[in-house]
Amino acid sequence: MTILSRSTTLVLGLSLTACTTPAVDPSLERSIGGIEAVDDHAHPTLQLAPGAKPDTEYDALPLDALPPMTLPARLRADHPDWIAAQRAVKALAIKTPVEALDNAGIDVMLSNRIALGPGLTPPRFRWISFVDALMLPLDGRLEAARTPDTRSLYALETKLLHRYMNDLGVAKLPASLDEYVAAIVTPTLERQKKLGAVAVKFEAAYLRALDFDDPNAGVAHLVYSRFASGGTPGRAEYKALQDYLFRVIAREAGRLGLPVQIHDTDIAGSFYSAKGSDPFLLESAFNDSTLRATKFVIVHGGWPLVTHTLTLLAKGNVYADFSLTGMVAEPRQLANTLRMWLNEYPDRVLFGTDAFAGGPDQTWEAGALLATNSARRALGLALTRMLRDGVITRERAEQLARMVMRENAVALYGLGTGGAATTGAAARSVPEPGMPARSVPERSASARSAP
Ligand SMILES: [Zn+2]
């Protein structure tokens, strides 16, 4: 009886402690909530005038081009977190893209689009261009026939390459591979840089496996010369050329100081190759000693193969963002990943949202809010546990938070020379009446308007 009473008291005592100890350290939560974030990866849409034609440039390979697919539960428009984020954004009557950033506490959104445009302008929005099209100069009919997903996607890349060629005033493909690189690949990358791109992005995992093998240059040259003026290369032939061009593009991007982002997660599309997007497939390219001047970013962190990503961060020029994962995984799951990465490579981990327009019930503005709140929560959980376990000091926890949410990206993309990331333009912007002020240190992340 006595023993029973004691254990009852003990259990009660424990649960009281559990109730009074918040999962995220309140002071840490406040500092994380006050960090002006730099979003490593997102697809915001243009601010269109009434009657303007719809924005089709928010992605080179938009998901609506694919046959119906199953999305993870937390990514669906009917998930309670999405509904709450949509409501919050609607209630605030957000009118401009900049207001959407203010609402989410994002200073700079790195915008992965075919081009920027109305409402999406520096310094708050910085451009990341698409470069898969440069890797795919030949007839991709055999590649496209591979799955119902790839059928429409290759045609979109061909269209984009023609646009790039048109921008340069080049009407047809040159006869040799060296001429193609000199007349189209390099000038397109240089042009993108001149137009303000801070990085380039591959979405190749939608199209093929990420095994960009050590290329046979002789074969690549032969395949290009043989098919540049017509005909369809075999799949192995085309792969040899693509592998070669991937490394040329990555090398040129490195020379121009443009980091290379690579989409890497287990979705999207019903015929998407999860195995083909294992981060380990990128090791061959990452181990190319001629590419060490190029910085690579594993976008979406290779989720859920995050331990593979961890080992790749050891390469010295490899980074990972956790865009999208803040919407796919619950904060506690993401917190476990962040803790693992931060213990080993704290200067390589980047916050990102992957805010995208998924339809009227899933706006990018709501996605930005949902993903940012989720990320702040996950980071708070990870750092609180590290703090309570005595692994890091409070000062270090706050420093790690700043690195992940902002400083690592500022350093990687060279945002340190002007722009909102350093001038604090975001902090000076005046909120619309009725819109909560943002980035005030005394406001906690949980006080933001979505879960
Ligand atoms: Zn994306």
C-alpha cells in the first residue's frame, strides 16, 4: 500500500514536471522566432494584374504536367496544418509577395523560377535558374517514353532550351559538342549570372537517376555530333552525353561562383524513381576533383535518406537544405535529422521552405508560412534537446540557429554584399494595418499565425 502510494506520487510528480517543462526552451524559441530567415529554395508566383495571363514560370517541370499522384498526407491541401495556414494567410488579406515574406518571417527568398517578374524582385526575392535543359540538347523521345511522368517533362526541357538559345540569338544547335558548350552552355550561365542568378538548379531526378557517372568524353562528343542535326540517340548513348554535360555545367557554374542545387527527395510523381534519387548516387560527381570549386546543395536534404546526405556533407563543397521536409515531416522527425546534421556539419545546413503553388487551396504564401513555422519548431526542438543534454551551450544554440536560418545561406550565396540579407530591408518594412509585425525578438515562433 505504502509502496503503491509512493509510486503514485512519483508518477504524478513526473507528469507535473513534464507539463511544466516546455518541449522548446522559451528563450531559444524567442530567438529563433526573431531570426530574419533566408529561404534556400521556393517557387513563389508573380503578382499578376487583373486579366493578365497565368504565371507558368514558377517551375521548369511543374507538377501539374504529371498524371495524378499520391502526395504524403501532410502535403495535401486537406491536411489540418494546410487548412490553418491557408486561413491565416487569407485572414491577413496578404496583397503582395513581400507581405507574404513578412508574414512568414523570411527576409530573402531564393526563388527557383524560369524568371523573376512583377512582385518578385530583389533584394527580397533572388533568382535561382534552371539548367537541366542545357544537359538535354538532343531528341529525348526514347527517354520521354520511359514512364507516363517523363512523357510530358522532356518536351518542357526542349522548349526551355529553345528559349535559352533564342535569348542568345542562336537558331540551331552547333555541329560539335565543344561548339555547343562555347556557344550555348557557357553564355547561358553567364547571362543568368548577369541577370542576377545567385545559383543554378537541376531537377534531373524527375527525369533520370542522379548517377552522373565519370563520363567518357570521346563517346559524349561522338553522340553529340551524330545526333545534333537529327535522329534519336539510344538511352545509354544519351546518358553518356548527359553525364558529360552535367559536369561541364557544374564546372562552369563553379567558375562563375554559382552554387549548384540538386532536387533530391523521394517524390514527386507516380512513376518517380525513389532509388534514382538516393543521395549516394551523387557521390561520383562530388568526388570529381575538377568540380571542387563548385558548391553543391542537396535540396530537400535527400529526405528520407538523410543519413546518406550526412556522409556527403563531409566532401567540403556539399551543403543540404531541408526545404519541403518542414511540410512533409512532423517537426519532431525533422528535429532528429537536424540534430544529427548539426552535430557534424553545422555550417552546411540550410533552412528552406519549397513554398509552391498547388492550387487555390494551397498557395505559396501559405506554404511559406507553414514550412517556416515547422522549421522553426523543429530547430527549437533539436537545439533544446542538445542544450538539455549538455551537448551545447545556450550561446552555441543561438549561434547554430542563426547559421541554419540565415548565416550559412548568406555565406554560401554571397548575399553579404548588399541586398536585404545584409541591409535589413525586411526589418524596416512597415506592416500593413492589421498585419502582425514580424521579426520582433520578443515574439515567439509559436505566436505566428499558423501551426
Ligand atoms: Zn522545389
